[in-house]
Amino acid sequence: MNSKLVTDAITLSGGWLDELDLSSVMREHLTAHLDTSSRIDLISVGKASIEMARCANEILGHRVQRRLIITDGEDPGAADVSTEVLTGEHPIPGPGSVRAGRALVAFLDDASSADLTLFLISGGASSICAWPSPPLTLEDLRELWTAALASGADITTLNMARAATSNIAGGAILRHVKSASSRSLIMVDNVVSGARWVASGLTYRYETSAAQLESLLTRLTLADTPLGDAMRDAHVTRSRILSMPITTSHRNVVIASPDLLLDRVIAHAQHLGYRVLDMGSHVQGDVTRVSEQWASALRGLDNDVPTCMIGVGEVTVRVSGSGSGGRCQEFAWLMAKELANFDHEAVFVARASDGRDFLSGVAGAWVDRTTLQRAASMGIDWTEISSNNDSHRALAALRQLLAGAHTGWNLCDLYVAITRS
């Protein structure tokens, strides 16, 4: 193992946290997009909801009339916010998620003196704040999640299905906004389709026909199932909500996207003296295919010059086993096999920018070209781990997990590979 390459890769994967300033980003957009005299109702929902709300409170001050914050319970600072904070479950909606969804509607339906309703939206909101249209139940939402994982569908397909059968997502919530105008400031974590599908398109208009719903059900392999029938009925229920008029003048604004993260890490790598291969901010697709692409790109490099490959995105993992792990851990485990065949030094790191790679306390993992050999010496079979989606167990035994904690950001996953002769 080359300790310098490992250290540099891990440093690059997390160093951006000390450089990006959410308060500055928020101030720039709040100043540009809000009338300085507006009285504001503030709604912040998603994994970065506490931080976004805190920044908005500091900037807007007494102009904020009412506040509602909906988070995932991972933020230790939630208790420090002197306003109503609700907690929903993630990544699979739970009872708290539905309570939050109902509370959001009640908050908007209450009388208010606000001139403007300000939504602060970040990733994870589609699970944290949910209210499925009847007859869908929480158990149905859990089954929908499982079906999406088993089918290999990307997160956008899942979000579209959620929105098509939701009382609040896909713009349905805008029917409840009473203020003359409204704005959404959005932190993007979806590389497949961008801001429109953060939080299942909470404040974007999305209306599906019966035929479009059938297409979604087919992609999720649910067309001929009881859950598919329930989703069809829920779609009819949702259509009644969409018949209500929208009376607010709404605008959606992106304040941060994966490009922001990518640019910062590239600059850091160059500062460390690496030649950089930019893999872009839209790394996505089946994790097996993506790992093969990254390995191929690494093999094609001139290794006389230390090179750092950097990308941001969200790979898709088809879950067929009963093990534990996350997208980053699965990607890293696949790269371990690829790097084992290299005849030169190479290391790969995958880290979730929100600090949680599906499992609490785990941000991601790193591997190098010795990982597979060391795993074998410990009796860990790569194929068995892969087929059972049990990357966490293997990487924990190898002590190659990255510790995770709430970051206040949610800009997809970061991938860093370094190679040298």
C-alpha cells in the first residue's frame, strides 16, 4: 500500500468541506432573488435543512414570520434551532416522514401575513417529507423502494413514481401556498436530471397521464402487481389535487450543484501537484459498468506523471443480496478487483458528500491494488461479498471505511482515483 497516495486521495475526498461556505452561497442568492421588504414564511426540508435554515435566519432576520424545518435526524445541530423542527426517515419514508408531509400542508394552510413563501430544498427530502395519495400506505412506499433497488432503476425513475402518486410532490404542494409569491432555493444532488427531481420535484410542476404511469410501473417491474394497482388508484386521487389552481407566483432557483464540489476538488488536486483527469459531474449508471470505465481510463494513463481522476455523481446499485453497504462502498469494492490487476500504484476513494453512505457513521470507503490480496488473506471472498451486496462487512474488516457525520451539504457522491508508476 502506498500511504501517500491513500492519504492524498482521502484528503481530496474530504478537504472541500473546509473550503465551501454555505452562508456565502445563501447570502448571494437571497440578496439576488428576494425583495428586501418582503415578510417571509420559511420552509426548509432535506438533509441540509438545518444549515440552510440557519443561514437564511441570519441573513433575513426579523423578516421571517414563521418557520418549519424538516430534517432526517442525522444533524446533531437540530436541537439548537429555536423553531419547530420535524424529523422524517431516510432513505425509506417512515411514520415521521408522513407526519412531516401532513405538517407541511397544515403550515401552508394556516393564515399568515407573509408576502412570500421561501422553500429551501436539499436532497433526501422525498423520503424525509412524504404523503402518498390514498390508497398507498407506508408499507407500499417501502415496497416501492425495494422494487427500485431490485430493478436497478435510477433515482429519477423512483422520484417520478413517488411524485405521480403523492399528495405533495411534483408541484402538488404549491396548491397550498397562500402568499402572492414563492421561491425555492435548491441544493442539487441529482446528476441524472438535475434540480427538477430533487425532493421528487416538490415545487416543480409534474403531471402524468395514465400511459406515463404505466411506463414507470414497467420500468420498476410493478405493472402486474398489487402495488402497481394501488399506485394507479393513488394516481387518480392525486389528479383531484392537481385540479386545484395554483395562486402563487413561483420560481425555482439552483444555489449549489455537483459542479461546485467538482471544481473545488480539482483545484485542490492541482495544488497538490497532480495532473487531473476530469470525469465530470454526471457520473452515473450501473456501478459495475462505471467501475469498468474508471479502471479502463486509469489503465490508459501515462503513469510517469502522478495523475488524479476526479468525478461526482451517483451510481446505481442493483441490490439482490441481503448484506449491508451503500453506493460508495459498493463502488469501492468493485474497484478493488479492478485495481488488483494493475502493475503500478493506484488508489480509489468514494465518499458521500452528505456524510452518510446509506449507513449511519459511514461516509464511504477507499481501496488500493493490495485490497483484494489482503481480503483473501483474511478469508474474505470478493465474489461472495459482491453477490450478497455486503461491501460494508468486508471493508470494515479491512479498516478501509471512511467515518461519516452530517456535513450540511448534499451534492452527490465524490469519486477520486490516483495513480503513479
